Amino acid sequence: MITFFFDYVSPYAYLAWTQVLRIERIYDVQFRLVPVLFAGLLNAHGQKGPAEIPAKRRWMIGNVLHHAAALGVPIRKPAYHPFNPLLALRITAACDEVLELRKLVNSFFRAIWVNSVHMSEPDSVKNCLNADGLIGSELVRGGQSDEAKLILHENTGDAIAAGVFGVPTFIFQDQLYWGLSDLALIEAILQGQPTPPSSVANEWAKEVKPSANRNKLTGQDK
């Protein structure tokens, strides 16, 4: 089982989603889909989102388009970015039926990243779901419930407790993998490649310390 933490606001999460079925089919493995609030992860770790850093935002646009072309998947500029993904996330979090959950996830990702639908609006969410054969009014109503809000909140809290700091993130064999590119590492393991001993990483985490003169690296000594 591979746990997949995602938020619809992330183009990299969308690109990762496009690879899930392929990986499941080839390696006979299953992904557990867990929606989380990316903004909650950022706040918990004191980070800014990539869209809030101009240089990173400019780089990210080209990088996302490059990855989409390499994977051969469609992607279009979203209606707004960043946007409020809460309703879509809560609807997803409240879904407890596996096939419907996957249909929901696919519907939302495609609406945002292929069809440029503004998914912060309840009517847009409802229409998107109706178009994919789901009962939009019922799902929107469920996503606005206190139960759905609590589930998403708990998902995000559980992710933070597990060390998740961004999306997409995967947990496989008790190891955390972050970002679209880390899917390649997971595939390598599924193909039989051994992973580095956890003891080595533990030694690095314990023994590597910042230099006392680290301010020189930023020119702050001038």
C-alpha cells in the first residue's frame, strides 16, 4: 500500500495522480488516497507556498509544463492560482467508497488542471460532478457538513504528525517520499532496487550540524 497525500491546488499532485493507475497496474500495488490542506501543512512548518515566491513561481510554471509534456498528459492554466480548494477537499475526504472516491479525485483534478474550472465556487463544483455522472448537489451538501470538515482537519493533522510538509507526498514501506520526481524512486523499489539503510539517514540527521560561520554563505559578514 502506498499512501498518497494531495491537495488539488498543486499541479504536481495532479501530475502524480495521472501516474497512479499506471503504477498500480504494472506493479500490482494500491494507492490510498488522502486529501489534505496544503495551506495547513505550510502553516505548521512555517513555510511559504511556491506561488508566494516570485522566482519559484516562474520556475514552477516551466517545470510543470515540462513534466506534463514528458508524461504526455494534458494541462492548462487554471482559472485562478492559488485558489480555495476546501470544498473539493472536504467532499473528497468525506467519501468512503473506493470507486466513487477515485472518480471524485479524477473529476476534480481534470476540472482544475485540464478544463480550467474555478473550483472554489459551489455551483462550479456541483456542475463538475454532475458532468461526470455523480450527484453533485448531494456531494456538495455532504462536503459542507461538520463531519467532512473534521475529517479533512484530521487528515491534515495526521499528515503533519507523520512528517508531511508538502504535496504530493507518498508514504511507502514507512518511508516518506515528496514530490512528483520521488515517484521514480518508488518505482525503482517496486522493481527490486534496494533502499539505503535507515541507519545511514539517522546518522546524518543526528550528526550533521550547521557551521558556526554559516552567515558567510549569504554575504552577511560583509
